[in-house]
Amino acid sequence: MTKPKILAFAGSTRSDSFNKKLIKIAVDGAIDVGVEVTFIDLRDFPMPLYDGDLEQREGLPASTRKLKDLMLAHQGFLISSPEYNSSISGVLKNTIDWTSRQTEGESPLACYKGKIAGIMSASLGGFGGLRGLVTVRSILENIGVLVIPDQVAIAKAHEVFNPDGTLKNKTQEDQVKNIGASVAKLLMKLNS
């Protein structure tokens, strides 16, 4: 039996992103269960805005192909999504739009169908990015991803992290770790 693999990333490219800090906590929870986790930064996969004419003329950008290959090699996702204007970031939406494109020899939505995901958010606002998570869940479920019911939205993100990236509130820290652990445990059950 091979170990299930989870791909973890934040829908932000900002160097000091609260969502990058949050996703690393969830990664720890998944690793504690015994799965393999790959953390990536979307900044390392720059993509133009999705454009059907560009795709038809040139195919997928090289960075998109590289990311799709990574996604295809993983059975689950951990995604921390910032909230921009009550929705998801353009970076995350564009990433999904490009990586959901079918290429020759692939089944439709090959990167997404049948995958398991855990979602979370950290935001400066009082809702912690909760409104954006509604959109993330809707998009992922509509393209065939099973998103676990539990999610975490951390409000006032500028006040809640310790210098080492952990959360000051132990209960919140445990909730975020549990998202990672839940995805990992479900994948392990499905893989046994």
C-alpha cells in the first residue's frame, strides 16, 4: 500500500501571507497522521489570466503543466484561501481555471475529480474569510472534489499568529491541524 499524498497551498502569493502560515499548520496535522504532504507556493507557478484564445494558440503555459502534473500525483488538497471582496483571490480562481482545462489523453477535470480537500481561511476581517470559503467549496465541489465538512476561518489574522507561525489560541491551532488530519485519515481509509 502506498502512502496517500496531499498537495497543500494558499491562494495568495504574498510573502508574509497569513494563509501561507495557516496552511503550514494544517500540513503539520496531516503529517502527524502519516501521509506525505507537498507544500507549494503559487508564486512559483506564475500563469497569465486564463484566456481561451491563448490556450488554443499556445496550449497550457509551462507553469500550469508543471502544477497539473503535481496535482495529478496527489490524492488530496489542503487549501487556505484569502478573502478578497467577499470572495476568493484572483490567483486561486485563475489557478483553478487553468488547471481544470483538459489536455490530450486526460479525462475531464483530471486534477480534481475524486480528490479529497480541506479548506480554511485567515483574514483581517471579523468573519475570517468565511464568505470566500463558501465560494471555494462551491467551485471545488462542482468540479468533482469531495470537500470535508469541517473548515476553519480565522478572524483578525494580523493579531493571532506567534512569531514562529503558530496560532496564539491553542483551540484554533488544534482546529486547523484537525483539518489536515481529517483529510489525511480519510485518504488513508480510502487507500486501505
